Amino acid sequence: MDQLDDFPALFRNNTPLIDTRAPVEFARGSLPTATNLPLMDDLQREAVGRCYKEQGQDAAVQLGHQLVTGDLRAARTEAWAAFAQEHPSGALFCFRGGMRSALVQEWLAERGIDYPRVRGGFKALRRWLIDTGEAVYSRRGFVVVAGKTGCAKTRLINEGQGGQRLPGSIDLEGLANHRGSSFGRRDGGQPSQVSFEIALDLALFAADEEPVNDLIAEDESRLIGRCALPPPLKARLEQSPLVVVEADLDSRVEHSFENYILANLSDLEARLGSTPEAFEVFATDLRAALDRIRKRLGGARHSSLTAQLADAIDAHRKGDSSVHRDWIRALLKEYYDPMYNYQLEGREQRILFSGSAPEVAEFLLEHQSVSSHG
């Protein structure tokens, strides 16, 4: 039966995929285009795995057939068939491209559906992506977009070309579903580390194929929330030239207000409705974010900001969200700005350009058009 091993084409085409692994495996990480339609659930997988260790492959295969039979087999086959009919150009995979995906492929064939499976399975896909990412790190240049908190670096990356993303850019915070600071948690949570790394390698693969001079990424610490940058990428970013976005305090306060207050509450309300529950989740998240940096703020500053935040939450609950700007301004001036200034010290020699967001966008577009990359 057909097996796919043209991984570049699979990723370029955003091929829809059936991940036939158990839910616990899928939760650890999978491809962005994959849907989990497992052959076995977690308990069945555990039982078959234990049988394999104790009695060998033949006994494990026999047990698998016994566990997935009758109505259960029919229901799962129906789900795979519906996916295949909706996505005729798709494929399926298991962990190593072995027994599970072969069995699913066989059962689909009995339904008259010839559906390819990925040669080598998830393990081969992951290995190819890791190797591709490492190759990009070794041969491509990077430009790092830096700037103080609130200067809209992520917006610049995603909208700097007339509302479109800058050529060759990678939105690390978007991939991590996190805005990068203690207050950067977003509704929906973050991907697993494996899923983050897969999405990052896919973004590197796509950006590497663009006819640009360098790849562009935002200045990030090792952790974006709980997603860790791969050490090779972190090392490259720490050695790469900087472009610095400059913005005055008022505009940075406004941008932070829009992101951390209005957008975060809006996201929660989209899921929970405009309810007291949504607002309380929002308020609790803000308090927790401030508490996470308590030690770095120091006791007196933390107490002062906590009181300002409490006033803002009370005012917001009564209909006035604008009071949040007061504690945001204090936090930027007293905490984030000094930290950024300290981190920028010693990196001045790496600065290629600094200016307003439109000026930086213009510079980067010009920089990217002077390409020696074919």
C-alpha cells in the first residue's frame, strides 16, 4: 500500500493528517495539520504495550485485534473514512509508520479507500524537521527585532509589510501562544514543548524558502511562557544583529493596555461569554502575573503595584477600564524599562538600525530585498 516519504511536499502543501496514535501520545506533541483519530485509546495502548514486552509481537497484535473489534472497529473505521473523504489528499501515520498505521490503512482499503501512510511515521517526520531546523540555523543569517516592552514588536513582524508579515519573519510568540512577559498568558493555553518545536521547525522551513536575505525574529528570553527556545536558535539570536524599535512611554502604555487588558478579556469573553466568571478569571490572571514577578519587584514596589491593580480591577468591574493604564505605566517605568536597558548594555555594537516602527519596517523590507539567497 502507498507510503509517503516526500516530507518537503507534505509540509509545503499543509497536508491533512490522521494521527492514529493514542490520545496521550498526541497530547505530548503532533503536527499542526494532524487530527487525532486513534486506533487504540490510552488504556488499550498500555495493555498492548505490556503484552508486547511480556509475550512478544504476535501476541500483542492478536490482543490489539481483540480490543478493537465489532462496533468499536466499525466506529473508528467510519471516522477514518469520513476524514479521508473530506481530505482526499491527506495521509495517516502512527509513531514509527508500523503496525498501527498499516492496520488502519488496511481497514480503510477494505472500505474501498486507498489512503497513504507516512513512511517512518511521526518519528521520521520529527527527525526530518529537527534536521531541517539545524540546517537553517547553520547556514542562514538572522536579524533580531528588539525594543522596550509595549513597542509592538510582534505587530511589526506580523503587519510590517502593508498589514502583512515581514518577509522571512517568524512569530515566536504566536507559535508559543504567549506574549512573552509575566502578563503574556493567553486564553487557550500553550502548546506542548514538542508541538512548539515542531511548529517552529515548520516556520523555519517555510521562511527558509522565501527569497530573503535573512530570517527575522523577535528578541526573546529562553522561555516564552513555558515554551523553551531550542538552544541552537537561542544561540543564533544572541549573536545576530539587532534592529531596535523605539516608541514613547504613552504609546507603549496604550499598546500594553490593548494587549494585556482589552484583548485578554475579549478572548476570555469569546469563550465564556460576557459574564462575571470571565471577568473574575481575567482579574485572577492579572493578580497572578504580578505575583510571579514579586521577588524581582521587591516588597515595597510589589505592594504599591498590587494596590494600583486592585483599584483598576474595581474600576473596570464598574465599567471603567482606563484605570489600568496607571499601574501599567508604573510597571513599565519602574520594572520593564530598567530591565531592558540593562539587557541592552553591551549589545550596542550589534545594532544595525533603530527608529520608529514604520522606520524599522521600511529598513527591514529594504534589507530583505537585497538578497543573495536563491
